[in-house]
Amino acid sequence: MTTRGDGSALVREYQIRLERALRENEISVLLHWKERLDRIIAMKPDGIASLQLELRKISESMDNRTRTLKKEGR
């Protein structure tokens, strides 16, 4: 039979695992969007319009992903 100390240690272990998983996921997300922005930085746009178009594409991608995550969370 587990004691209170064992139970709290188990809860703490799961907390640490969850925090680690969340941190790794956040790093992955940030690296993905950084890569997208780095591609825009590296390109040589013909003018402001093409740069705005690329930024709009990234914004739409982020919006679509946000909507998808919100639907999955229901």
C-alpha cells in the first residue's frame, strides 16, 4: 500500500514529466516558426508586396493551426 509520501512523489514525478513534455513541445513550435521566418529573411523580395504576401501566408498558417487546436480541445 502506498503512503501519502509515495503518492505525492508520484504526483511530483508526473508533474516533472508533463512540464518537460510541454517545454519540448514549445521548443519544437518555436523552431518551426523561426525556420519559416528565417526563410523570409533570406529571400530577396522584389518589393514590399511580395514580403507582405509571405508574411500573410505565415499569419494564415498560424491562424489555421490555432483553429485546429481549439477544435481538438473541445
